[in-house]
Amino acid sequence: MSTENEGTEVPPAPSAPPVPVDAPAAPAPAPQGAGPDPAGQEPRPAEHHGAPAASAVSSMGTAPGAAGPAHGGDWPPPPPAVPAYASDGGGGGWGASYQQQPAPKPGGRRGGLVAGIIAAALVAGAVGGGVGYWAAERGDGSSTGSTTVSASNPADLKRDKGTVAGIAAKALPSTVTIEAEGNSGEGGTGTGFVYDTQGHILTNNHVVAEAADGGKLSATFSNGKKYDAEVIGKAQGYDVAVIKLKNAPDGLKPLTLGNSDQVAVGDSTIAIGAPFGLSNTVTTGIVSAKDRPVASSDGSGTSKASYMSALQTDASINPGNSGGPLLDGNGNVIGINSAIQSASSGGMGGGSGQSGSIGLGFAIPINQAKMVAQQLIKTGQPVYPVIGASVSLEEGTGGAKITEQGAGGSAAVTANGPADKAGLKPGDVITKLDDQPIDSGPTLIGQIWTHKPGDSVKLTYTRDGKEHTVDVTLGERKGDS
């Protein structure tokens, strides 16, 4: 599955829709045979690393052109211009538009009947009001005459640690909104979370890539305090990055990391981030699937792909959520929100608005992200496990097919590399890694990258119609090529 990183620029905030002052006149009766006038409109596959997309997913992090969350203007801010997920083909604004109804035609028997009904309703209302007042006066003898019931003081309301509110209250102070700006002035916003007490923040590579080479980078906590930051290391292939706060405050509380290998489909999930610049947004859902092969990009056409064997969730994830934590029902981090499946291009309202949540979000499993983060903090560069063979990134090959030639005319199978030692040759189609089915090159890469260099894996492949199985000890590649 090919995806796009959920990163596009944050739209400006237009003013709120006007509120009508005068009440609309009573509507005229509809003429015989009149009926509603139906109207409707209908809603981008992604690229990555040159990997052809099986289906489109977009990565949700930084986007060119956005220098940070939108500020200013009236509140609430309206959505971006005709976003694909927020249009019903109707009027603009965040709510239904106000329309003046036509006044009824004067005269006529039907109009008299309507007036009679209104008059009767007014009389009934007056009687009802009188009865209500009489009952209140003769109720319990109270001198106040009030029929309202007050809730207990909200300050006395206790929320259990296991509730969404309790988990959010604990996690929000350790989640930050990241603003990244490149030397050209382009940038965007994303999310990250406190990894350790030294001030390291874990996030996505595509969130901070713009600011990695001399740009500006900052992190803002939920209490509004903002700190400058710097990139410690980034892994484009894994789409993981570690930044560090400059002059980090005391008392940082890292989020607890869970075990993504023990996650089950149906487990509760909580996502925290800054969708479209709306910091400290909390959404909920479940784990929809595990080991979902995803190749994602930022959709720019110039960036290379990232590959993951992802956790899929239906928690609402949008541009700006990238790098934020995906939590389990106990508040432990089980993944880093990274990409979304987007609808077809064009959107329901036409144009090229940003993609939004359709209930298909993908997160990098935290076990993998933790391994990458430790390497980045230690050396500043990533290390990738490899089999030493070039595979096709095309879909529909029935597996991961070893190409006849490698990149730049090099050999498809590296001499004396892991695949060569195992006897693999160009044209072989790898169909399984251990017990995991392999249906394409990106799927194989994502599965290999869940391991470490030196791990032994069992590869099943076909050659000339016959199936073979071999053990392969994974090699390593340092840095992003």
C-alpha cells in the first residue's frame, strides 16, 4: 500500500459565519408537485521513494508553504477551502448557512387555516404556561419557585486514570506541537512527544525535514511554553526523527512506551496531535489492523519513500497529527502517527484541497521507532537491515521480485551479500518472510525493517514455478542513501 504523509500547509482562519438578526418569515405552502432539488458532489494516491502505489495514503506532517499553525482572524476558524472530507455540497462555513424563507401569500382559505392553527397553538401555550406556573407555586412550598437542578461542583468530579479524559490529561503535557521552517521560509507544523528527561522529542522525519539543514525548529507544549529545538538525527526510510529542546525545562515527563508487538486488533486507541494547526486535539478509535504494509511520502514528487509495517487505526488523524503519539487504553505509546489513506484527488467540492481523515490512519509501531530513536541519539544516523538484493516496487507481481538489474546499472544481487550467500538470483520472487506473506517489494522492505542487522530470517521464494525456502542473515546499511 502506498501512502502520502499527512502534511499540507495549515490554511488561514476566515471569520465565523454571520448570525441572522431577524427571524425568518413563515414559509409559504409548497405548490402541488413541487419537490426538493437534489444536489451533490463527489471526493489522492500517494507516491513515495519512487514506489508505485497500490492505494493512496497521505502522510500527515509538515507541508511546504506553511510556516506554522494559523493564527489571527475570527474564531472559530473555518476549514480549508472546500476540503474533501468536510463538504456536503452545500454552503460554506463550519455550520449550515442561514437562508431567509419566503413570506406566505396573503389571503386565501389555506392561509386562514394556518393563522387559525397558530392562534390555537398560542392559546394552548398560554394555558400550558399557566398550569406550569401554578404547579411550581404549589409544589414543595419552596420560596424560590425554581424547577432547575444544579450539578455538583465540576471541581469535585473525579475522572479515572483509565478513561479517555484521564489518559488525555496525563499525556497532553508531554505532547508538543512542532513548527519547522526551512531556509527558504517554507515549512509546516506537526507533532511530537517527550521521549526522555534530557529533552529529546520523538517525531516523524517528514515533520522536521525542512528545518534539518539550518532552518528554524520549535516545540510548543500544551501550556503554551515554546522552546527552540535542533535535529539530533533523522531516518528518512523509517520516517522517524529525534529532536532536542534547547534549554530544556526541568521536570519533563516522558510518555510511557508500550509494546506494539502485544497490540491486538480491536484494542482502544487515542491519538493526540495538531490537525490543521489545532494543537492539543484528542481523538479516539481502535486498532483496525496490524502489520499493514505502507509506503508513504509527502506527495511532493521529490521525496523518497518511507516503509513501515504499520498499525492501522480509525482514530481521526489529519494533516498536523504526524509525529504524535498513538496511545493504548492504558495511556502507553504504541505507535507514531504517520500517514493516512486519502480519497481520490479533486475532493467533493472540486479543486485541490488537503486530504483529511476517512478513518484509515497508520502509525509506526513503537517497538521499531524506539529502536531507531536509540540509534539516532547514539550516532545521529540510522542503520537499516538489508538482504543485499534489489526488488521491484511494482504491485501485482505476486511477491517481491528480484530485478534483473540494480539501481544505476549495478548488480541486482550484491556479491557476497546475504541474498547471494543464500543462493537467491535475479528473477526469483520472494513470497514469504518467516510466516508473513509478501505480496510486493514495499511489503518485503517494511517487514525486513522490523528486524535488526544480524537477525536470521526465513525467506520463501519461487523459481521456475518451484518453491524454495532459505535462511538469510540480514546485513546492514548505514545512513540514508
